Amino acid sequence: MTKLPLSGVELIKQFEGCYLSAYPDPLTGNKPITIGWGCTRKLDGGEWKLGDRITQQQADELLLHQLENNYLPQLQKIPCWGELNINQQGALLSFGYNLGATFYGSPNFNSITTMLKTKNWALAKEVFVKYRNPGSSVEQGLKRRRLAEADLFIKPI
């Protein structure tokens, strides 16, 4: 199994923030109920409820557990994953954590899928920033995140 790209973990922490009390999704105002570093599921896969609380250590462990078990295995199915450097993998880990780890090849993800298929890294900034929910209350925050992911993706190791 590929090692978890820590640059991606740091990016996730930078943009998710850590909340030790469960809160509603900022976009829907409801589900998924989220806690810690943006975790929407308990270790056992159950859903969080408003009022649930965890410790900082639990939040850190939950994030790593979910990344290693729910996100990384899906991302490793991207055909070029093994050819990507640790920064590229980290950027995609953050992207997948925010938008779902099964984005590759899915409808609505044609631009990033094409970039990964053609390995046209010059398009990274243009492609990442497309995924920001234009016109929504979260657009500006997502734009900052997508630009940071693109910067990490093109950053030499």
C-alpha cells in the first residue's frame, strides 16, 4: 500500500479546520453532520449527530484512519497514481477528501479525469479551480482550496 501523502493531509487540515463538536454541513446546512477535520463518519462507519464531541487526539486519529481506509484505496485506482509524485498524490488526496474519492471517471469530473489521463500538468491550475461550486456561499473558500491544491500538484519535490 502506498504511504499516505502527508502534504495532502496538511492541506486537508489547513482547509477543513478542526471542530471537536459535531456541526452541520456548511453547504446544505444539514447532513452530512461533520466533526474533527471534516470527518462525516465515525470509525465504525456510523453517522455523527449534532451534540457529539471528540478529543483532539480522536480527531487526528479519525482523519488518518479515514484517509488510509476510505480515500487512499479509491485514489490508488487512478491509472497514473503510481507515476505521480508525493505532492501530486497529496493534492489529489485533498481534492478527493473534499469532493469524494471516486471522482476519477465520474460524470461532472471530466476536466480532472482528462488531465490525469493525458498527464497534461500544465492545465492543473485551470482544471482544479473549476471545482468550486460557482455562485454558492462556499465558492470563495473552495477557490482558495483548489488553487492551493493546484500549487501543491505542480510543486516539484
